[in-house]
Amino acid sequence: MKKLLSKKGKIITIVVFSVLLVVSIALAPLVKINYDMSSYLPKDSVTKQTLKLMKDEFGVTSNMEIMIEEDNLFQGEELQEELSNVKNVKGVTWLGSVVDITQPIESYPREMVEAFYKDGKLLYMVEFLEDEYSSKTDQAINDIKVVLNNYDAKYRGEPIVAKGNRDLVFKEGVMIMSVVVPIAIIILFIFSTSWIEPVVILINLIVAIVINLGTNCLMPSVSFLTMAIASALQLAMSLDYSLFFIHRYMEKREEGMDVMSAVSDAMKGAMGSVTASALTTIFGFLALLTMRYTLGTDIGISLSKAVFISFLTAIFLMPLLLVTFDKLLFKTKHRKLVPEFKKLGKGIQKVRWGIVAVLLIIAGTAFYFQGKTKFFYGAAGLPDPNKIETRHDNAIGEVFGFNQPVVVLYKNEQKTEAINFAEKMLTHERVRSIQSLVTTIDPEMPIEIVPEEYLVQFMGENYSRMIININLRAESEEMYEVSDFIIENAEYYFGEAKALGVVTSLTEIKEVSIKDGVIVAIVSVLAIMLVIAIVFKSALIPVVLVLLIQTAIWVNIAAPYFQDKTLSYIGYLVVSSLQLGATIDYAVLLTSRYQEFRVDMKPKEASIMALTKSSHSIIVSSLVLAVAGFSEALLSRVEAVSEMGELIGFGALYSGIFVLFALPALLSVLDKPIQLLTYRKKEDEKHEEKNS
């Protein structure tokens, strides 16, 4: 520590962090953001294999639907030509693609006409030359909106959803941080003993956040879900490290130590708690790397990297900040605005056995009901009625029904099988329409005279494609049933299932994610218990702390069951890992203080003192994490992000409450077995024997 705070050490620290900040600011805009959740499926998934085959045969394309009000079909034809000429548009299918509009519309089957023209409204199906996540597709959508500037056009499809998410991620990230930071400052002011203390903490945290954003360039890409939550969560999760150090420092300085000794003692005294807190959080996220659905890897690496950077910043930059701001810290000291919780500690000890009994009842009840909570498995979740994309989808759905397209590939020579497959598909009540060579063109027509515009859309070198339009809106059990219907029949008629679409990819995501969930839970619990066991040199403390926080997690996941809410399964996995890894910090801090005081005190007294000394840090940390979560929930218009934020917010509060009220009781009640199963130095054991 003396070397770090020597004149040379200070200069090196300032230079290193300054360089890292400048480089990170320059690199942050270059980070590639991934909006495609299906890209995280395992390499052997049908979705990925079909996507590769589709790319080889037809290139990577995407589809969007547009509805306009237009009675004049000849005007509609002119619009179709204009849309077809937009750069990066591959083709446009409309009423004129399936019927001759110079003939009376009434002469054609009603179902055929109403798939594209109904109640004076026309529906266009636009296919782009690139996927929905391409910037060229994004620009094509902007150009189409210019073409349709005089119409009250409605748009829907994955390109529209992707564009909406792209537009939201950066704006929301800035907006959420602009809310979280001021509220965090207010919370820090309320619980601090110096007006400058929050400034010192935030300088340390902001440096870490900026460096983390820049180092995201080291990753091939970062999911938009990760980008949406990373900065606010990094601030909230790693606030503990700065708090632990600064509170210890202030204690040492008030005891009369000089600046250098106080910094050295504070860092030494808090290092165990800070290291344990950082490692438990990191291992909680690294457990997500065991998922075959590699969105977990993306989130796990990004957030564990964020925590590790915050940990390093706290170790190397915080001492320099404490020395630099020492005079201001004490010049701006004020009386405590929030009293210490000594009376609460005494009250808890009086009813400690009752608290333990109630905790066991809550744990059992919450465990039972969290198993009954319903989940969805996509990134979008349930439609937000306030989003413009949802309003447009609803408007088109009211006229033409809702649509989820699924592409099925079959070999060119399987023409007869394709006809039979298409007929089978049309027997399902949720199949709106089918676009393919065998349904759009007379199957008896020789391939040589099929118009080129249809041929290139539906036939590749070896495979043809069929687009099945499903009348479904959001993810549901019925969607999975339709997916099974398509896949089973594709295997029956074609000998293999080559299907691609939201409907079928969600089915695979669901299957992979459920298997991942069990592994993630086991790995995260074992890894965190191992870290705590090593830090405390105890066999029982890891079990007590993990079960306590796990109870808070069960309560968090069980609550939506009583609210009849459906949770994102991916969000559930991430939040469970986050809540276990990040909020167990509170339990680690209180327990470390308990063990520290237990050397010279009896169990009840040590428990009261541990709560008194650590309560402010625990409350601040849980409140800031709750604020970060609820800010995501209230401000994000990305459904999965909003829902994750709500779970994080409540999870932080539940964990904070359980640690503050239940852990002091548990520690004193279980003191004998805890001390028996904890390795202690001989001199400490002698002290403890006196106070037992």
C-alpha cells in the first residue's frame, strides 16, 4: 500500500487510469451489439442449421408487412413497384401477386383475396436482401416510410422489432443512468457522514463503468439485453466495494490514525469482505457460461468483467481517492442523518428463535410456489400495449389477423411432398396462408415458364422454401403446439425438419434453456459456497448464507405466481444468478463483522454490533440496486429488460430485508455449530471460549 501511495505510485496510478479512460471512451461506440437471440442457440440446433442452409440457397433475408388504406388497386400496384425499387428490398408480395387485378376481384376465392385485401386496406409483404439486424435493412425501412409518407401506414415484423430495439438501447441506457445516478447520490448522502463521500464513491464507480464499456470491444459482440442493463447494474452491484473501504477508512481516522495508516488498515480490514463479495458476484455470473444457450455466456462474461473491473478500480484507485479527498471528507463531515440500528439488533435477539421459525416457514412456502410460476422463453416477452410497434401490430391484426412467418425448406425434387405438406398445413386453424411455388403458382406449370420473380423467391439451387404464415401474436403454449405441428409434419413429408422462424426458434430456445436452468443453479450455488467457505474457513457459514439468499430468490420468483404474471426464463436465470452473487455480499459483510466481534464478545453482543456496524452499508447497497432495477423496469420499453429490472429491484429489497432481520438471529442461534465448524487461530479460540 505504501508503494501504491508513494509519489511514483500515485503518478503511475493516475497515468494508467487516465489512459484506460481515454481508450475506453474511444472504443465504446465501436462495440458491436447483437439483437438476434436465435444466434445464441447451440451450433447443432435446427434453427442454426436451417439458417446456414437458407443463407447458402437464398442469402440472408427478412420479411416485413405493411398495411395501407387504398381502394384503388391500380394505385396499389404503382406503390408495389415503388416499394420493390427501394434499395435492399428483394421483392414485394401483394394482392396482384396472387390474382389478376384487371379481373373482378369477386371472381377469386374470398380467402385468397382477403389475405391481402380487406375492408379497403391493402397488405404488402416486403422481403429484404439482408436480415432484420442489418443496418441496410434499417435504412430500407426508413426509405419505405418516405415512399409511404402520404399514407397512414402500419408496419410489423421482426425487422420492425429489431429496429425499435436498436433505437431504444442507447437512448434508454443514457436515460436510466440519468435517473439511477442522482437517486444513488441522494441515498449515499442520507447514509453518509460526509457530504463529499458520495462524490468519492461515484468517481470510482464511473471510472469502472467507462472502462467496462470500452473493453466490450474485446468481445465479438454484446447482446442488446446485456447493453441495456450493464451500466446501471455495475454501479449498483459494485457500490459495496467502495462503501466497505470508505466506511472502514472513516472508522480508522476517527480512532486517531494518520491518513496512510488509516488507508492501509482500512484496505487490509475490508479486503476479505470486498474480495469475497466480488468473487461471489463474479462466480454467480460465470455460472451462466454453463448454458448451451450462449446468451448466458454473453451476459455472464460481460457482467463478471464489469464486476472484476470495479473490484480492481476499488483496490487501486480508491486508496488514491481517499488520500486525495481526506481533508474534504473531514471538512464536510456532518452528523448521521440515519441513526444506528443498535435497538433493532437488541429487538431481533429477543425474538431470534421466532424469526428463525418464521424464516423456515417462508423458505418452504416460497420454494413450493416458485415452482408454479409460468415462464416465456423469448427476448420480447409479452407485448407492451404502449409501444408503437405493438399498436401497429394490433391495427394490422384486427384486419388481417396476427402473423408469425415460418420458413420450411425442402429439396427441389420434393414437389409432390410439398403439395401434400402445404395441404396439411392449411388444415390447422392457425395457418393464415402459405407462400410457395406449389401454392402461388399452378403446380402443373412447367418450371421453365414460371416467372423469374417467383422462381428466385422460392427456389434455390438445391432447396425450395415455403413461407407458412401463422395467425399468432405473442409467445404462448399454443405457439409451441403449432411449432410441433409444423416440425412433425415436415419430418413426415420431407424426411427432415428444416424450419426457421420465431415460432420454431422459440421452441428450441425453450428446450435448451430449461436444461440450462438446472445446471446454472447447481454451478452458481456450489461455486459461491466454495468461495465463502474459503474466505471464512467454515463448513457451515456457506450453507447458512446461501440458503438465506436463496430463500429471498424463491420469494422473488414465487411472487409473480400470485400476481398471475409470466416471467422471462432467461431473465429468471440471469436475475437468480445476479441476486445470489450480488446480494450475498450483504450477508458476507454482516457475517465478517460478526466473526470479528465474536472474538471478544458473546454471540448476542457480537450479533448486535455486527448489525450496527454493517446496516448502513447493506441498506445503501440494497436500495441502490433496487433503484437500478426499478429504473430499468419503469423506463425501458424493451419488455424483457423491463421485467428483469422489476425482478432485480424486488430481489435486492428481499435480500436486504432477509439479511438485516434474519441473519443476526441465525448467527446467534447457530453460533456453537458455526464456531465448531470454523477454523480459527488458537488465540481467537481462547477469547471465544471465554465469551461462549
